Amino acid sequence: MIDVISAVTADPIAMREAYAETLLHLAEENPRVVDLEADLGASVSMNGFARCFPDRFFDMGIQEQNMVSTAAGMAAVGLIPFAHSFGSFITRRACDQIYLSAGYAKCPVKLVGSDPGVCGALNGGTHQSNEDIALMRSVPNIVIVEPADTVSLQWTLINAANDDRLFYIRLQRAENVRLYQDGKTFAFGRANLLRPGCDVTLMCLGSLMADETLKAAEMLRNEGIEARVLDMFTVKPLDTEAVLAAARETGAIVAVENHSIIGGLGSAVAETLAEAGAGVPFARIGIRDRVGEVGTSAELRTVMGMTSADIYAAAKNAISQKR
């Protein structure tokens, strides 16, 4: 069953607003929920949370390493800490603390990295987290999720709060589309079918690339090519069953992500295919081996080869290689 809306449109609620609203409701229901910010609470609309729960809102300043260690300590004594900063800062700057204080010590912190990849836009390459998934995938037993719209984001936050594992949640703050019907349920480690198809599978991650991928699928349909589109939702644990089913049933795969093609979704899918001996044509769409730069999100998608036209071309090439 495909619980998606009939037509993909811009979501009237920004992801940052859905994030703040959901955390506020969680805090109202559970006194153990706390929020930690690295001087970026306003960027994800957390001012309301701070007003309602001043004793459970901690602005740590621009010191992400201390924030993660503090969150780990809070988790160790039974609190449910959500710790947020830009994806580039919370992963690169605090990687050691995430690995040791949270991962090694088995402290179930909920890490939130906002504005991933080209969403960093005009903030430039220093603020673009093109490698955050690669860094976090190396942390044992972490769950890595990138919700594709506000419905899946709300479900993610509610269920992560009740899960005793370490989480890294990638949060696109704005420019998001609406994909899912209200009330849809999800599962960590399970992909979601956005569109059926038998000729090629397009595997996407996050709202930005889901939108581009669905546009590419429509371009392919205009040529009589039916593309299966999967919102992978969780990078770790990866839905390996969905990957191998796609290889068997469609015979060609394109992985699409707002991240470096090194170490992210594309790498995880390639590893799965290689280990299973599933020799099918495969392509990766994402940021190639380069640093970010200044530009709008749309401009950067063009520069990095991450548009619907790029996905369409990769799919056509993969299909041409099918035996």
C-alpha cells in the first residue's frame, strides 16, 4: 500500500516548524524530554519551547562538543535529550564525543543536524554537511534517519524519543514538499514506496531529493519507462531487503542523495549489492568528491549534478546497461 498524497506539493508547514511543534508536544507529555542547542535554537523555531520549558532548554553556545557530552550525561541519568546544531557542526566538530560519550557509553542521545548538504546554500561550504552521514555511519549501532516531509519527521521524533538507541536525524529546515498522508506510520530500517515501477529503481533520501527524483520518474514515464521510487528514510540500518528486491525486479538502480556520494546512501546501497553478488547497473547521484560552495540550493543542485535531469540521465544510462 502506498500512503502518499495524490500530488506532490510544497508543504505549508516548514520542517523546522514541525520539528519545534513536535518537540514541544513531546515535552508536554513527558517531563524527561529536554532540548540542547548550540546557539541555533531560533534557526529551528525553538523559542516557544524555551519559553514554555525554560528549565528544560539549554543553549550551550557555540560549543558542540560540550553539548554532545552534556546530552550524553543527561541520557545516562534517564533524560531524553535532543541535541541540535547545523549538520556540519554537530557531526564534524563533535565526532569524538558522539563516538565515545554517546556511542561507546550507550547513551541514547537524539542528535539533530539541520540544513544538510546543499541546503546550507548561501552559508557556503563551511556550513554544508556533505559528509555527515559518512561520519555517523561509522558509529556502531547508531540509527540514521532523514525524514522526507513533515509527516515522516513528526513520526520520527515521537518514535525516536521512545527508542533507547542513539539517533542522528537529518533535518531539512525549509523548502520541503509534502509526500505522505496524515496518520501514515513508518518503521526505522524500512524504505517507503513512493511510486511503483519495473524498469529501474530510484532510491532517494530526504525531501529535497525526493522531489527531484519524482520529477525524474515523470520524465521517464513520458518515454514509457516505469521507475520505482523508494524513499529510503533510514540509511542505517538500511532496508537491504528493498535494495535486493529492486535489483531482482527492476534490474537497475540509481541512488539519489543530498550528500557526498562517498560514504552515504549510495555507498550503503553499493555495499549491499556487492556483498549479495547482485550485479546490476548502478549509479550514484550526489555531491562528488568536492567541497561545498556558496549559492542557492537550486544553483548548487545544478552545479553538483543533482537535478531531475541528472537523475533522468543516470537512470537512462543504467537501463541501457541492463543485460
